[in-house]
Amino acid sequence: MCGVSFIWNKRAEKQVLQSKIKTSLEKLAHRGPDSSCFAPLANGFIGHTRLSIIDLDASQQPMLSPCGRYSLAFNGEIYNYKEQREKLQNLWSFKTNGDTEVLLAGLVLFGVKYLEQLEGMWGFVFWDEQDGVLFLGRDRMGKKPLYYQDTIDTFSCCSELPALSVLSDDKWTEDLSSTADYFRYGFYLPGFTAYEQVKEVKPGHILRWTPGVKAAEEPYWRLKVSKYQGTKSNAVEDLRNALDYSVKRRLVSDVDVGSFLSGGVDSSIITALGSRHHIEGFKTFTVGFDSKSYDERKYARQVSEHLKTDLYEYVLESFSREDIEKLLGVHIGQPFFDSSILPTSKVAELASQHVKVALSGDGGDELFCGYQRYKARALINHYKKLPKLLQQQVARMIRLMPEPSAHHSGSLLKKAHMFLDVVDRQGSETPFVSARFFTEHQFNDLLPGLSSIGHHDDRLIEDAKPNEVVAMMFNDAHIYLPQDIHTKVDRASMSHSLETRAPFMDQKVVELAFSFPLEWQLSWKTNKPILYEAFRDLLPENIWKRRKQGFAVPIGEWFRGDMGLQFIELLEGSESQFINIDALKALYHQHLSGVKDNGHRLWLFYVYLLWRKTCPWLA
């Protein structure tokens, strides 16, 4: 994988711009440690750092067209580049054997419409020197990042926010509407960042900019909920073939490829398919914890033994503030809630010692109804039919029992508490954008002043009006998946110069999954029933029956130790105008008492306060 950087400023001195692009590329070195290069433009520079995966000795970037008019800096992989190369070879004289030149040729010959023919992941910068036109492009599902700052007369963009910050002349200011979104969902909505001056290219979009004209974005692909034309057995066969082919294409590489293996269904399926197409000695990687309820290594070991892979393990024994600060300050550049970025970073570090590319099971939950919140929403419809008095009595009985800090996969009481939380939040989560941390009342109490602001995403289901569970899956695929899951895996893996590939994100697999009726996807007996029917022969039976866990982190336990003390210190030193410190301290003491597990809510504030304290480019 790679990093891209671009700066254009007609008024600035060339030497100043060159110094900025060099510093920016230095901050992207972890994304591309194999080479770093930039090319001059009439009023700026285009730069690239490379992690060599395909065509190792050639395909250097930025890549210029033979006529010198066009420049391309490309971060990603085109999985069908060989087929595309054959289609283009009579129209273009290829000098390399990689996917970068295929993308360059397609863009030069056919324009951005050419992206419709590609399968892969990407964030690219394409500059037309003659016409002074810039195009930025991002893959359909938002696997690869791309941020930009547009002031009409100047423009800069980068793969990561910290590298973009050095291209700016001024410090950035906090966007409070985005802050409100962060405290609702734990991340920023597509297109937005923590900063007023900085935007994100949306997944499946192309951005066009010319000097003197405000940047404009438009989609080149939209996900639709369609109706599968065929029987269920046809669907099972189509799914098996599509995902198998997707894995096979993602094994194409000139370097070693391995797989993340949590022991859950999704990563186990991908590992099973990958090991079938790989030579002997397929390498797999997992992470565990001292806390037994969060440690999944026994399942990863079982799958590895069943598939005969070489399994490597890492144990995350304790919390490290330094690791959090590094991820926030060097790689993410803004608050990010998902604490599983810590173990993901550690398993990526482990994998990077043995391979350059790792497959992952990301996306399986959003496509195949894997989250407990989907079942909870379906269950609420039955729960709400109970007499009000009975609902109150059930809720009171559960709330009287202290909420365990153990992972919900192994605690029925924990699940009951979480279900009541979903019931309480149903009003604020309707219509569903993403899972929230608080009810509207709790939000107003903890964060007075932020409740009436926030951004919106224009790609949510509106006119299709499917079942509300399907709408949740659709919106998670558009929002939660790119803004949380893909962000987490990209930054965690690239912090150790490791490329990750997600076979579930293949266009055919995604569109196929959203054509299946809900009754094929949701079952009270079997987790992910259509995946089970398609791939049940590949894995031990108990792997299918176990509850989803993933690389979850015991932050509830950590907040009862040193991290809790650090949290109070950060809170008391905060100058925030909208956090109700007394209410937040009450939330912390409720957690310490063991009455309720508020670990994930406290972590939301902890990360934000840490960012406010340590971010050097925030005004």
C-alpha cells in the first residue's frame, strides 16, 4: 500500500511548496517505506510513498503519461488489472507490468468513467497539467482514505490527516458539528473530519477541482437494495463462487500474503478460502488478552489446526497510553473511538514481520446481518408488544443486577443490559444512522450545547423503504464500515507498513448480499445463516455456533485501574465549553461502583480529551 500527497498554490514560492511536500511524504513513510518521490508541477507538486506489492522493480510513482500532460499518484490495488491491461494493450504502449499504469491509461483514455470497470481499493490523485484540472477518486466501499483542504485558489490533499496538516499555512479549527457526530457515533460522518477546513472524499465518489472554482464531488457508484432473481440454493452457490473468486484475486501479489484470524466466522472463512488457493505454509495471525472473556485464541488455534495454517500469536497484556497517542497523533489525526484499533495494530505489527499483505474478514457483519443490534432491533418489536407494566418490571429486575464488565458473548446478563440500552436509545436511533452511545436525554446532560448540531449523510436509504433491519445493514455499510472498520484497519495496518485486503468488499459480493431477502440473512438459530449454508463444510461446527467477538478490548476493566486515574486528570485539565464535567464524573463513579459498565462511554471521552491535549495542528 502507499501514501499520496499533492499541493497547488500559484502564489507560493516553489521552494516553500517543495519543502512542504517533502515533509508531508516523510509523515507518510510508514505507508510506503520502499520508496518516496515527488514530481514538480507548474504551481505545485505531486508526491508518493510506495509499499511495493506488485511489479516490485518498476511502477514507480508519481507516474507520468508519455506526453507528460498527466500525473498520477495512486494508493491501492486493482485486482482485475491483468484483464484490464489486455483490453487496453491495443490503445496504450505499456512500459510496466503493474496496476498503476493500467489505472493511468484508463483515466487518460476514458476519463473517470473508467473506474466503473475496476475492482479494487484506491485513493488516487490525477492531475491534468494542460487544463489545470485535478481529480481525486476513492474506492466504492471506502477502504482507502483521502483527505483534502480547498481554499479555491489553493488545494492540498493527502492519505492521512497528520501529513495533510504540514501542507497547510495555518492551524485548523474544530468543527463542532463534527464533534457532535463523534460523541453520537464514535467517528465522523462520510465527507467530514474533526476540522472545519478539511474534508474527506466520500467512498464511491470522484472530486473535481480547478483553480478558482470550489471543488465538486459526485458519485460514480451507488449501492442499491435489489431483489435476487433465483432460488436460495442458487444464491448459496453464487455466494460461494463470488467470495471464492474474490479471495483468489486478492492473493495475486509479488510478495507473501497471509491472513488475520480472530477465530470468528468471517476471518475463518477468508482464511479457509485463502489457504485452499495458497501454497503450503499459509500464515495466519491472531491476538489475545489476559482477560479470559476477551481472549479468543483457542478458537483461532482450532481453526488454524483444522486448516493446517502456520499460526502466530500476540498477547495484549495491558493498556498503553503511548500507543493510543501515537495512533491518534501520527496516523489517525482526529478522535477515533474504536478501541479494537489497539489489538488490530498489534496483530498487524506481528503480521508485518512475516508477510507484506494480510487478508481480513472486514465487512462480513454488515453484509450478512452479523451484529447483535440487528437482532435486538427485530426483538424490540416483540418486546414492545408486552404490557407496559411487564416491560417496566423486566427492566427493573435487570437493572438491579450489576452489569458485568465481561464480553457480552459470554454473559447473558451483559446481553440483557445491552438490550435495554438499545430499547432506551430506539427513539434517538430512528431513523437509524449508526449505533449511538446515549439517549437524547443522556446526550443533553453530558454534552449541553451539542444536541442541536451535526452533519448528515445523503446516501441513507430513503425511497426504497425496506425492512428496518435491512435499512440498518445498508446504513452501516455506508457509514459504520468506512468510517470505523476500514479506518481502523487501514491506520492500524499501515502504521506497520502492512497492506490489508478485504474479500467481502468485492463489488459482486456486496451487491449480491444486498439482493438477498432478510429471511435468508436473519435467523434466531444460526448466526449468518446464508454464510453457514455456503461455507459450513470449511470450518468446525462449533465455530459457527459461537457468538461474535472480534478483537474486542477489556476497556471496562482498564478504567478501574490506571486509565481511570488518567481520565480524571485529563477531565479536570480540560477547557471544553460543552462537556458537563460533573455529569461525566458521575458516569465514571457509577462505573467504578460496578453498577453499570460505562467503559466504552468513558473511552469515547478519554480519546477526545487526549486529542485536545496533544494535537499540535489544532488552533
